[in-house]
Amino acid sequence: MSDTLLSVQGVETYYGNIRALAGVDVEVKKGEIACLIGANGAGKSTLMMTICGSPQARTGSVIFEGRDITRMPTHEIARLRIAQSPEGRRIFPRMTVYENLQMGASLDNLKYFNEDVEKIYTLFPRLKERQAQRGGTLSGGEQQMLSIGRALMARPKLLLLDEPSLGLAPLIVKQIFDAIKVLNQEQGLTVFLVEQNAFAALKLSDRAYVMVNGKVTMRGTGKELLANPEVRAAYLEGGRH
């Protein structure tokens, strides 16, 4: 039995006639944190959305737990327990924190609902304080916590995080990354992370990829890419970290 949870093989994704992904190969093993770094517009979010089936890959394949999910509709992919916290958070602004978490809950696992909510409140105590407040009135950091919490309510085997630190203050970024570490190390959750904060992402990750213009141009462990002079020059502000 392979320990590969997700395997993206030769994937090309298009928006109309524009090719956004050009033969992408990525692998995520069970129990690890993998990250994908790259500049704005490199295709990182497109890869996340292609894994979830919207848009679907035109060529290549997406394999999850040994099963080809390339042509599956998004709602069926979600049932396989792949959950995403998308770029821009996309919480329900008129719903309370608690109602947003309800929306994320898997219908198959409602017997665990109260237990799961408590786990999220333990992970993000701020959400417990704000549970009756509407999502749209939360700060950016609180909305990001809620977006991750909502994804966790589906009891995922694979958590996809798209730009979780975008636009957040450094202190909040640290809280978010600490929470990802806890989920992975204490709960054994497999995480695939797209992140512009290359330093924080590489430091946290077991496996890492660099994407440029829809192609994976480098791969290695997080440590290897952190030490790579090209990566340092391009993504780590000239290696000042």
C-alpha cells in the first residue's frame, strides 16, 4: 500500500484557450505538510481548484488514495474528505461563526458535530469568543481562522490551504502557522499549502515545490529549498531571513 495520498500527474488546466497549468506533477504523502510557493499568477490557486474539480484538468490525472478523481464533480470529491480553505477565505458573512462551522460539517459525521466544534474552539479560542457574531464583522485574521475551522468540520483526510497568511498581521500569521503545525503533528492531518510567505511555508513543510508560469520548476524538502540560493534570491527577499 502506497503512502502517497495525493498524486497530480502531468496536469494541464485551461481557462478558455489560456493554459494556466502546463504539465504539473506534485505528490503529497500521508501525514506530511507539503507546500507550493511561487509569484502571483504562477498558477498555484488554479492547481488547488483543479484538485477539487473546478476547473477540471484537460489532460493528466489527479489521484487521491489510489483513485482517479480527475473527472469527478466537486461535491463528490468533497465526500472523499478533501477540504479546502480557499484564497480570500469565502466565509458566509451574514451567518454567525457557529453557523459557518455548521455549513462545513460533513453530513456523514453529524454525530461528531459537538466534539468537532469544541476541537476548533480549542485550536482557535477567538472563534469561541465570537461564536454568535456574524462572519462579516470579524477581523481578517478571525475570518481566516473561521475558514480553516469550517474546512476542518468536514473531518478531512487532506486539507488544502490557499494563501492562509495573505494580508494578515505577523502575529496572526504566526498563530495560523502554529495551528497548522498542531493539526499536522498532534492530529496527523495531511496538509497541502499554497503560500506567498515562502519563508514560513518552507520552514513548516516536509516537501516543497516552486511554481513558475504554470510549471513546477523546483522540488525538494522544505529545508533544501530554504537553503537554495535561487529560491532565496527570488522568494526570500535576497536571503535576509
